[in-house]
Amino acid sequence: MKEAMRAKEAVRLSVIRGIISAISNEAVTKGLGPAGELSDEEALAIIRRERNKRKDSIEQFMSGGRLELAENEQVEMKILDKLLPSQMNVEQIKPIVEKKILELGLDRATLKQSQGKLMQVVMAELKGKADGATVKQVVENILA
């Protein structure tokens, strides 16, 4: 936050203040008080949630023809992306999905019906490391 203040980056400062506020609000709702400490994983979940809000807003603004508002949201989303750890790509996810298929003992016949269970197991292992949409894409590609 201090870096953003010194650099006079108003948008970045606003996003960081929003994240601090969201974390403080979460701490209060959990009964920890306004100065309560959340775990790193909980803080990252809040940042991801804020990022997803921006992503949804971008889609809505684009469909509504409000390009200037969509651009503002994209700038904020990029700032939030820098705060999050990098996500795994398709090539990194594929071996994990294939490994889980073998561990669960799924064959080609039952694989289609067990897609939900497979997604649940894979997402549990990759929690915070991979985007759910990317994992779903990998699973569907393997099933195809």
C-alpha cells in the first residue's frame, strides 16, 4: 500500500484498500475483531473472490456496451492477479487429472458418470493452485 501511495497510483491504492477492507470485514464476521488475523489461505480466498467479482463485472459491462467501465475493471483485475500466486496451466494439470483417474480406478465406461467426483477430487488437491474452469476444461478434454 505504501508503494502505491508513494507512486501515486490511485487505482492500485484503491484496490489494495478494498482488499484490506474485505479482509477486515471477514475477520469481524468470524468473530476475530477488526484487527483479527486471517490465515494466508483465507486472505487469498478473499482476493480470489474479489477478482471473480471483477471478472463478472467485466462480462456484464461488455454485454451492456460499457467498454470504459469494463476497462477499469480489467485494470483492477490485473492488479489483483499480481497479488495471487500463479495458476497452473493445462499442461501441468493434465498429469494430475490422469493420476487421479487411475487412483479412483475409473475406466472409460464409468468416467463420464464420475466426472463430478473426479472434479471434486482434483480440485481438492489443486485448491488455490489452479482455476476451476481450467481444470474442468482438462477433464472434459480427457473424457472426449
